[in-house]
Amino acid sequence: MTKRLILIIFSLLILGVLIFYLFRFKSSGEGESSSCLNALTPGTPLFIKVNNTPFSSELIAENQALLEAVFSIEALRNTTDSWLLFSSLADSIPQLQKKIKGKEVMVSFHLTGNNETVIQYMVGLSKSDFHWVGEMILEYAREKSWTIYERKYEKASIYELVMLPGKGRSLYFAFHMGILLASERSLVIEESIRQLHQPPLSDQSELADLIKTINPQAMFNVFVNHNTVADLLSKSFSDEFKKKTAGIKKYARWSELDLSLKKGKVFISGFSTGAESENLYAAIFRNQSPGSSKITSVLPNQLSWFASLNISDAHRFFSDYDRYLDRNNQLLSRKDRLNRFEKDTKYNPNLFFSNFWMKKLQGLEWNPIR
């Protein structure tokens, strides 16, 4: 009886282990696609979730002037060829677009050690889909007479497609843990492969909150890392402006923008967030309610820009602003400047603005126009 009981228990243990490993393989192994977020390193300055995979010549043609202006920015200038390469690749292999349609697609921007901006493209694919996609890419490379190399890295195969021998122009791609990775720099792919074995970026509470706010109907969901994005774009700024943009790190930790392009126009909306314990500038507006602006109905057509800031609770706004300055050791200097201004002009600016907002413009928009 005892032997029979031991045999039953032992059999159940073996069955349990088998079920565990089968379930584990199905949920996180190479057989199923994974979230591209898992491949992003914590220091990634900027990444874009692409909805409906709009990599096509039609999109480029419709918004050519706008895209040329964006890629004329020095920090992004060297990425133009990369963008066009992947767009032409998708156009040249119609089956490729059909295969990745409906799949998760992300584009991430990275800054290398030599201060070069590099793009990485990621697609969530099952292992069977990757074999098909990979073969299509290799077949295209053979038709173009590109040289093909393959090497192992952390149990993943990294393929190098040399387009211009002797000129350093290559395309790298790999598949690991359910994600297709492609870039013109193998170092970026290697970092992502290592990251896939680390806690994912989405574990950060601030980013997790933003992910819940994305609009899947937008063409792109743009995620900005305030800690590192200034370094990515620093090549485009003058020394004086670089000093000012350093403040972006104090504004928030992450921002998410829902972005769509339509006939040369850009439509953007989104949120910024940061930990409650951090003294971030965006927290000044935490206790304010959003408002709608009607100023667009009277703006001239040739207006270069305008901004609308809704203050729903003026008293709370100034209180939160003072708290922000106090935690940055700037409150006393501000009060000193205001006191000197009042002494010289016999005029109390704090009282004026409080009365101005509280009695006349509370809940309306402040619209500086240039």
C-alpha cells in the first residue's frame, strides 16, 4: 500500500512538472510572440509603437515635406537612409507587409558611444512566422547579391546582410524570445537580446501607467524618456539651448504622445507622468482640470504657434508652484525678487495675479500668441 501511494505521488509530481514546462514554453518561449517592450533597455531615449504598420511609400509620399523637415534635424539626419531602407524592403516584399499586419511593431532610437543615432525595428512574431519572414528577407538579399553572414550570440542567430562591401553598409536582424530585431548596428540588437533576459521596462510604474493611456487608433504612440532624450537630440541644439533643454529631466519621467499624420499635418495628444515622491515640474498641474479652448476659431491662418494653459484652481496652482520651488531651494530667491519688484514699483504682482485669475479668468485659457 505504501509503495503504491509513493508511486502515485511520484507520478503526479512528474505530471505536474511536465504541465509546468509545457505551459511555460507556450507563454514565454520561442513558440509565441512576446511584447516588444521586453526588448527595450531602461535607458532607451525614445521609442514608437506603430499601429497598423504604416511602413509604405504611400505614407512617405503623402507626408514627404513633413518627413523631410523631421529628418533634416541633425540628430536624426543619419537615420534617413535606415528609414528608407526598411520602407523599401517592406514595399519590395508585399508578402512581408501582410505577414506583419496586425502584429506589434515598435521603432526605438538609441545613442551609441560615438554619439551616433541608431534606429532599431522590432516585430512580435511567432517562431513559425519568423522562419517565413526570415526566409523572405534572405531571398530578397540573394536577389540583390548581398553577402550574408550568420553568427551566434546568447543562443540567438544574428544575420548580417552586407549591401555595400567595403563601405560599411550592413543590415542586421535576429529573432529571440518571440521578437524580430533589425537594425544597421549589431550592438543595438545584442543589447536587446540581453535585455530580454532582464526585468522588462514596462515594470516601471510610471511607464506602466502611461501604457494604459495609449490610443490604439492613433498612427503612432510615441514614448519619451525625459532622463535621456535630451542627450539624443543634443546634436541639434546650440550650446546655449542645450543648457535650457537640461530642464526636460525635471519636467517628468516619461511622456506618451498619440500621434497621427494626415496630409502633411500632425495631430498629437498625450500625457506625462512621474513618481509622486519626485519633485517634477509636471506635478504643478496635477490638481488642475483640463479645459477646452475656443481660441482656434479666431486665430489667423499664418500664425506660427500658440499655446493654451488651463488653470481651473488658481489658488492650488500657486500653492503647488511654491511647493515645487521650495523643494528645489528656489522659493526664497523667487520671493526676494518679487519683494524687490514690489518695493520698486509699489505693486504686488502676487495679489494681482491671484485676483486676476480667481475673479475674472478662473477656468479660462491663457493663450500667449506670437
